Amino acid sequence: MSDFEIRTLDAGEHRAASNLFRETVHFPPSDDAEWVYAARYYQPGGALGAFDPELIGTARSFDAELTVPGGTRLPMVGVTSVGVRPDRTRRGVLRALMTTQLEDFAARGVVFANLLASEAGIYGRFGYGLATRSRGYSVDRHRARLRPDAPVGGELELLDLDRALEVCPRVYDGLEHRPGMMTRPEVLWRLYETQLRRHAAPVKAVVHHGTGGPDGFAIYHVEGPMAHPWTKTAEVADLFAGSATAFAGLWRFLLGLDLVDRVVAESRPLDEPVELLLADHRSGNVDRIEDEHWIRLVDVPTALGGRAYGHAEPVVVEVTDPLLPANSGSYLVTPNGAARTDRPAGLRMDVTTLAMAYLGTWRPSALAAAGRIEVRDPAAPAAADVLFGTRTAAWSGSHF
């Protein structure tokens, strides 16, 4: 029996939980000015605490929706601010917090949980699998020019941060979402506001207006060393475009900024075609490819039944889920959908591996080759590659 209690925090305990989490990642506590903003990204009833008898661990969540292949949006929660006080780690506190969360999510009818992992070795044991990846790249503004045949059209509007926080959420909500993208509730935009207001340099947004109204935006700020005031970098915090014209227009604006040497964009889709816009594709450089979101299928039947599939021979997938055993079982996956079955399995995997394949980021054949999927039908991996494959790379673009 554990010697600590897990319970939901009330609003008066949120600041203590925030400070505890910040301590676990070696950040100082929020001062009063920052807490004015930070307090607003706690969803009521969304924070857990572990007590012994004082607070020794915490985990926070908020409600949203996840877009799955085919365009359907299903209920998800974002999991964040997970931490255990350094003198109480490795005593089961984290497991208790994560298990309590998952049981609550399942009881509420949540289909997915979603997080960004500080360490890659932690969350797989709770059923979370690396489901989206991103790349960061930089463009030399002095060398880069858009090709003359790059799309042209629409109007651009420059906004300060206050106005951007009014306009950009509405633009984002109106865009078509690729697999892996999520809705952004008010608490998430308040988190972004807190982060953006930390920058010493002014934060700006540029909005692209197409024929049907606003269809894209980029949020950025320009920084550089004080010793070299004319050596500047434009750092893009957010960029979403609903059309090829909007994407080209936003990049045309960024590459036209005066007194800027580089434009840096972090956490972008793996298949984003910025190089194809450039007359000299070598003026842009991919700096890194890294983890993005880890997802947890809380309700496997609904998750598998809610997405679209490619055209291939059906495959029976057997799933094991020790933490949420109601998910365990075999599922017939076909071009027309997926449902439970009694047929013999062609592939066998745990729920963590299923999360990695679910959005199409990892091919089942590659997971099988790495020993993460047990193959019982030799034809199943190739068929599963097509069934679970997607036309565009899964990507979220939202951090928390």
C-alpha cells in the first residue's frame, strides 16, 4: 500500500503545483506578475496532486480534440506539468499519478491522451507511443528567394501581440487540420500568451487573407546579440497555412524582413515544402529532426473505428494493454473501418506500439523489423503499411 494520497487539486493549490513542477525541471518559481497569466492555463479539475502529507508530485491535463486520418476529430486530453519532487522519485508516485489519470480519462470517454515527453524512456511503460515527429530548419535570408512560379495572392496584415491573441485563435479554428493536429482550447492559448510575453523583443503576427477570408498566420519575434545589433534572427513560434498561396505568402513576408540574417522555424512538419519554394534550396538547412507528440490510445475500439484506412487486404491486429485491459483483444482492420473480431491475429503488438503506428508516422513493417510487432501472418506487415499510411505526415504544431 502506498504511503501517499492522489487527489484532484483545487484552484488554491495550483500555484504550489506549478512551482513544484518548475522545480523538477530546474526552473525558478513563477513570480507574481507571471502567475497572473500562468494561473489561467489550469483547467478547473484538471490537476492532480500526490500528498505525503505535503505536495510531492503533480500532473495536469486539459480537454481538446485530436484530428485522426480521414479528418474526424475525437476527444483527447493534453497531459503536461508532470513532476515528482526530487526527494520522492522512484517510489511509485509517478506511476500512481499516471494510472489515476488514465483511469479517469477512460471513465470520461476520452479516446486519446497526448503529451510531449521530457525524457524518451519514461512514458512508453504507460502506453504512450511516439506518434508525430517534427523538424527544425533555418533559412539564410540574404540568399533565399522564392521561385518566380511560387503561388502569389491575398493580402497580409501585421498585428501586435495583443491583437494576435484575438485574431490567430479564430484563424486556427477555421483551418483544415492534418492528422495529429489538435484543437486549441482557451487554456492552451493562455499558455502561449505567457510564453510569448517572456520575450524581450516585440512579438508580432502576420495574417494572410485569401479570397475566403483569413487562411494563415505566422507568429514571430526578432532577436540578436546586443554586441552585434545588426545580426538578427527571426524566430517563428507558430505558422499555419490553409492554402499553398497562404504558405508562400507568409514565407515571402518572413524572407522580406529587413535587418534579419536568418529565419528559424522549429517543430515543423516533416513534409513541409519550404525547400520547394526556394530558388536555391540550399539556402535553407534542416537543423534537426526530433520527437513531437506521444499519444496514448485510451479507448482502442473507438480510436481504431474512428480513422480512415488505405486500400489493402484486411489485417487482424491483436492489442495488449495491461493498464487498461478493456482495450486488449483482436481488431479486424479493413479499408472500410475497424472493429473487434474473433479471427486469428496477423500482427500482435502492445498499445504503445499501436500508438506509434496509428497516425502513420511509423510503418508497421518497420516496427516489426525492429522487433516491436510480432508477425503471425507474413503478408500482414505490408498490408498494414498501406492500411495505416497517410497522404500527409502526421504533425501537431501545438506544444504544452
